[in-house]
Amino acid sequence: MIRSNANAHVKYIRSLGADRRERQRERCFVLEGVRLVTEALAAQVPLQLVLYASEQLALTESGQRLLAQLSRQPHCYEATPRVVAAAADTVTPQGVVAVAPCPDVAPRPGLILVLDAVQDPGNVGTLLRSAEAAGVGQVWCSRGTADIYSPKVVRAAMGAHFYLPLRSDCDWDQLAIAMQEMPQIYAAVVDATLPYYRVDWSAANVLIIGNETQGVSARGLELATGRITIPMCGRTESLNAAIAGSIILFEASRQRRALQAPITLTQEDNYEHYG
């Protein structure tokens, strides 16, 4: 049982959580909470270090299930709730903190999402979560985007890191080379005239979501073959980057799924849907 906040494991986890350069050097990041650690185990991620407070985990069914799993895992150390809290980033930790290697997920077919200097960690994490749920093929992040392995991004992404092919810290010269063979590149902007749902997303290759304040950068707009927008009826001028990106991603997913497996609604389905 680890009882001291000065323990080397605690210091290591805190340094990874606080320092981007440390995460890059170690190629590791911090997971916190029952759901994230459980998701990592389900994805067969080889956790390199786990600190857990059994008395906290025992308070919930999900925590109890995780506790049983941790008892069979290497590199897991029981600690007091105070010690786990010292290693954690959140105000009210759930009794478990872990270190995982940065996943190396192979690129796959599908829409590529480019995050163009999206700076808010919550927005970045939400976009990663939506991208994974919508079946995005890859996510590329330009320089200036929040660190995808920071604790806040990781918590907001809720396990998307384990399944998404991710590229971070890309400069626009790299992105331009990667996109030069892609005929359809759409930038989401406020003042475009083409609604996002008028795009044939089965043919589109890239979607660029821009910075919360400045929007898509000049270089991103230069590379885009088209500009799209989300029409709005109210007085709101623009949407949060994560919301806007998610709306477009799920429209793209809807179109692609409809092509793969057309759905025919019965009369009863229609009544139930609109009822």
C-alpha cells in the first residue's frame, strides 16, 4: 500500500499530467477515472502504471468490476485515496489513475478531420469523441491545437484515443503534402453559402474545423476546395467548434451509412419515429 504523496509513482504521474514535453518524451499519457481505465483495458492497452484506492472503487458496481480486473494486471499498486488524489488532475478523483502508452492506430479509410488550431481542450476532446463515433478515418491536428494527450482532452474524448488514428503537431506544409491528392477538402466557416448537408460526403475526403475565435486559418482556406456552413434560424452567429464539427461529422456518417446499407422504413416505423 502506497501511503506517501512523495512516492516516485505519484511524482511520475503528476509530471506526465502537467508537462507536455514529458508526455512527448515518454510517449505516454495519463488516464483518470473508472470509465477511462476500464475502456483502456477493454481496448487491450498495456497500462504501464496504475494507482488505485480499493475502498473508493468498491463503492460502485463499475468500480468493483474494475477492481477485479486490476487484481489480474501487472504494474498496479494499491494506494490510499489521498495518494491517488495527489496523482490525479481532477478535483474529485474516482480512485484510480493510470499511465498508458500513446496508441499507434493504423490509418483507415474514411473522412479525414483536420483540427486547425482548435485551442480549447474540451472542444478537442469532444471532437475526437465525435470523430470516433462517426467513423472518421483519421484526425490530423495542426500546430496550435491543444495537446491531444493533455488530461482535459483525454477525459473529454472518453476513450477515443484508443481507436482513432491521430497525428498531432502537423505544420501546414506537411498537411498540404498529405492532402495534395485529395480532390474534396471542405472548410467549415460562418459566411459560406453551401449548407453542410448539400455536400456529397461519400466523395469528400477532408473536413477542416478552425480555431474558436479566428476560424479556419488562411492556409487552411487556401487548401480547401470548398467552404461549407451550418444554416441557423436564431440570432446566434456561430456555434461552438465541437458542436459544429460534430453536426457535420454525423451528417457525413449518415450519408455514408445510407450508401452502405439503405434503410427502408415501414409505416409503423414512420409512426413510431414521428409519433
